[in-house]
Amino acid sequence: MRRMKFTLGAVTALALSTAAFASEVAPDAVDFTDDGVTMSLTGVAGDPVAGAETFKSRKLGNCLACHANSDMSGELFHGDVGPELDGVADRWDEPMLRAIVANSKQIFTDETIMPGFYSLEVGAHLNEDLVGKTILSAQQVEDVVAYLGTLKE
Ligand code: HEC
């Protein structure tokens, strides 16, 4: 009887972790509408503190390479290739911010040099190791979007 219980518990745990993964929107299934991406990519609220870390990490978002952001004035080297992100949440709402971060080409033009962070369309100039992968995970996108939502003037 004890043995039986153990087996059931293991099966339940497996089913739960599969379900959590299945609720994540795959990179090629993101629904871009005129209003942006209205649904969370994970169903888990973004964490702005984790998002700030992803934003400034040179290995993850590396957003500062192209964008100045006064909120991170303590960080070195703010690029000026893209617009300053001060007050960006006053210019774009959450669904549009999610769309811009997930795949900026859907919002701007195909020519934008901003990478699609949750897209499989990896530009030819990007590292081949990224083929078939996304730069950020779905949850990292949600976290960055939550952080951008704090940038109000
Ligand atoms: C290689 C340069 C580059 C990187 C890296 C980059 N961006 Fe951008 N981004 C741009 C450019 C350029 C634009 C302006 C749109 C255009 O002209 O293509 C832009 C536009 C934006 C906008 C709209 C800003 C506005 O005021 O209209 C947001 C939001 C944004 N980027 C967020 C991010 C975030 C968050 C990251 C990191 C996860 C990031 N970007 C990384 C180049 C970049």
C-alpha cells in the first residue's frame, strides 16, 4: 500500500510540471495583434526586479547597449542606437511593450536592428548557437515587460 501511494505521488508531480510548461506560449505561437501581445506568455506575473537584472545583463537583454535609461544611471555605457527608455511606459502600454520585446519587427519594420528577444527569426548576423532558440525565455520577457512598466515620468 505504501508503495502504491509513492507511485501515485510521482505521477502527479510529473503531470504538474508538464502542465506548467504547456501553459507557456511557444515563440512561433505568439499572437501579435494591432494592440500588441495582449496575453501573458507564461500566465505568471512578471517580476520587475528580475526584469531589471535581465535588462542590464550584458549576456541576456543587453538593452543598455542600444538604449539609455536614467533609472540605471549607475551602470556604465548606455548606447544611443535606440530611443531613451525614460518614461517608456507612458508611451506604450503593456501589450505593446510585450510585443516590442518579444519581436520588435512586428511593431517597427523588418529593418529594425533591435533583436527579437522571443523569436526564432534569428538574424544572419547573430550567433549560430541561437538558431532554434530564443535570446530570452518567456518568463524573462514577462519580467522585462514588468520592469519597463515601472519607467514612468
Ligand atoms: C541592437 C540595438 C538594440 C537592442 C540591443 C535593444 N533595442 Fe530596443 N530599440 C532599438 C531601436 C533602434 C529602437 C527604435 C525602433 C526602430 O527604429 O527600429 C528600439 C525601440 C525600443 C522600444 C520602443 C521605445 C520607444 O520609446 O518608442 C522599447 C520599449 C525597446 N526598444 C526596449 C528594448 C529592451 C527592453 C531591450 C532589451 C531586452 C532592447 N530594447 C534592446 C534598438 C535596440
